[in-house]
Amino acid sequence: RATSTSDAMKMLDPRGLKTDSIETERIVTVLDETIAKLEMSSLIPRIIHSLDRFADILGPKIMNNLMEHQKLSNEVEHLLSSSEEGDTTRAEEQRGRRCLLEQCLKCSVRNVLRLLLANPSLCRALKHEAWVRDSPAEEFIKAFGQFRNFMLERLLTSPAEEEEKIRLTADISLQIEKNTEAITALQAELAAAVRTREEEIHKKDNVIQDLRNDMQDLTKDCKAGIQQMKQEGEKKQSEELQASQARCARLQQDIQQLGAQLSALVLEHRASELALRKRKCRAEMEIVNWIQKYDTDMGEKQAEYEEVEAAYAQEKAQLSLLTEKHAVLLQEYSQIEEERRIRQEKEEQALKELATMNLAATRIQAFWRGYLVRSLFKSKRKKKKKGKGK
């Protein structure tokens, strides 16, 4: 029975139970992925601090993203350290630039996490090599893990079970409180009785000691009186001792009665516990049936997933072929564009030279026409002067 109970407790443990709905599984998956991203993001500063040591396992693409992330971080830190409060215009410009840099920094963190999480073996190696985080990040990740376990436990507990659990806890707490109050009252009465008995005995001892001292002082003068007083004292002591023993017997009887009541309460609680255990066993059987049903459904889903995975692999192979063809066509297109650009530059250069030559020819023609006109006017003036002289 102990073994079955321990197995049932392990089965009902939120960390060992399987989720009974797709929504719960999705929520838990999202929380687990968030924890993994938090762990990796807390390692990014240490990885950036030791890029030379991790260069072999990171690869060029991740190294470039990390270096870009480091540049953005340095720019944000420099902007925050050199912020000016006096100039309003300057402060607004810096706020706008800071917002832009923060957005770029967030995008950089997402890109780095996407590249790192795409390679699980790389993530494990980085956790093994750089597992030193600051205490705030570690505390936040632990708190988020506790939140994940709490959410899983709440998702796996139905409202009826939660109410039943709260009711049982309240009933047991109330019964324990009542028993504790009764035991405390009985213990107080017993302690008071014991203190009273001890005080009486102490008083008797003091009286006896006084009598003995008086007897030692008056031994020679009043032996008979001392003997009589001694007998009376011993008689009185025996009577009081008998009365005290009778009182202790009554108290012991009261204690036995309270013990019997306590035993009856324990038996009653054990009976209720047995009923609760039976109900718990029935719930465990229902949980096992649900788990078996879940395993069957997941087997069917796994077969369907494998079919989809095979189709995806075939389409991925076709995509790789098309990608290679696209790369070849892209290279040819680049060459054609380069030749077209060179030809266009040559045509533009020829047009510029032609325009320069046309402008020069126009100016030369204008200069030559002006020269001809001036020469003609000069010859006409000379002819008129000669005619006047004649």
C-alpha cells in the first residue's frame, strides 16, 4: 500500500504529470521556451565579453550579429552617459535617437537568440562554458521557473478539486485548532496542580526543617514534647500526602479520559482519511485512463506528423534545387546589369562630349559671323570716306 501511495503521489506531482489538453501543453511550452530564451539572453554579455574564446564554436554569422549587438550596446551606454538636460531641443533629439537605438537593440537580441536557439548543441556548449550569470538575472529566472510550476499546477487542478482541497484544509485546520486548545487547557490545569503540590510539599519541608531545628535546640529540656510534635507532624504529613496522592489520581484519571477522547478523534480522522484515500485512488485510476487515451491520440498525431515531415522533406529538396537555379540566374542578371550600366555610362559620356563639341562649334560660328560683319562694316566705311574726299 505504501508503494502504491508513493507512486500515486509521484503521478499527482505537477512536475511528473502530463498535460491533459493541447491548450495546457501550449502554455507550458511557451513558458519553457521563454525560460530558455531568458537563460540564453543572460549569457549574451559574458559571450560578448569573451568573443575570442567562443569564436570557434559560434561561427561567422553569429559573431557578426554579436559584434553588431555590442556596437549598439556601446552606443546606447554612450548616449545615456552623455545626455544633456539643459537644452530642450538637444534632449528631444537624444530621446528620439535613444528610442531608435533601443528598438535596434531589441531586434539585435531577437536575431542573436534566434540564431543560438536554432542550434541546440551550441546552446548546451555555451551553457557549459559560460554558466555565470548576475544574481538579478538568476533570481528572475528562478522566479519565472516557480511561476511556470505554479501555472502548471493551477492548470492541472480543476475548480472542483481546488474547492474540495480548500474545504478539507479548513476542516482539518479547525479540528487541529480545537484539539490544540483542549490539550493546552489540560496542560495548564495539570501544570497548576503540579505547582500547587510542589508549593505544599515545599511548605511542609520548611515546617519540618523548622521543627527539627527547634527539636535540636530543645532536645535536653523537652524530649517528650518534641517527640509528640514530631509524631503529630509526621501524621499530618502522611494525611496531606494521602490527600495529594488522591488528587494526583483524580488528575491522572482526567488525563486518561482526555487520552481516550483523543484516541477516538484519531480513529475518526483515520476513517475520514481512508475515505479520502479511496476517493484519491479512484481519481488516480481516472488519470491513468486519461493518460492512456492521451498516449493513443499522440501516437496517431505522431504518425500524421511523420507523413507531413516526409512531404516537407520532399518540398524542401525541391526548394533547394530552385534556390540553386535562382542563385545562377541572379548571378547572370547581375552581370547583365553591370554591362548595361557600363554601356549607359559610355553613352552618357559620348552625349556629354557631343554637347561640348556642339557648344564649341556654336560659339566659333558666332565669333566668325561677328568677325565677318565687322569686316564688312569696316570696308563700307573706308569706301564712304574715299568718296567724300574725291
